[in-house]
Amino acid sequence: LSKAHQAAFKSALKLTKSDVPAACSIWDQISVEASNHAESWFNAGLCAEARGDWAHARDLYLEAAALKPKESAIRTAIKRVTETEMTRAAIDARWAWIEGRH
């Protein structure tokens, strides 16, 4: 990371205690501008996951995994959001069935 991106990353870490959306915005920006930084992709994925945007979170985690394929936290995050997406789809299908029956 460039010195500017390093400073922004550290700033985002501090912001997680007071302004998570601002921290997420910084990680989104860093992941695009410094696309070889797995930690920024991962943190942007955490932000997307927290917003309930599981498909986008998975995509961001996959970007991180491409850079650090052996990182267990990344693999765990991919598994978590994939399982969440599958569970949500099953719940939605079940509700559709229930609503269609009544």
C-alpha cells in the first residue's frame, strides 16, 4: 500500500469505533484504488455483509481470497455468506409456498 493508503487504512480502523459507515467507505475506496490489498477487500466485505448485501460481500471476499487464498478468515467469511444466501433463499421459497397455499 502507498503511504496515503496506509494512513487511510489506519484511519478506517479507528473509525470503526465511532463511524462504521465512514470506515466502510474508506475500505471501499482503498480496495478499488489499491486492488492488491486483501485486507481492504476483506474489510469492505465485512461492511457489505453487515448491510445484509451477502452477494456483494461474497464477491469482495472472493477478491480478497484471490490475493490470500490460504487465509482462513477469508475462507470462513466466504462460507458464512454463501450459507446465509442459501438459507435466505430457502426461507424465501418457504414463505412463497406458504403464502401461495393460503
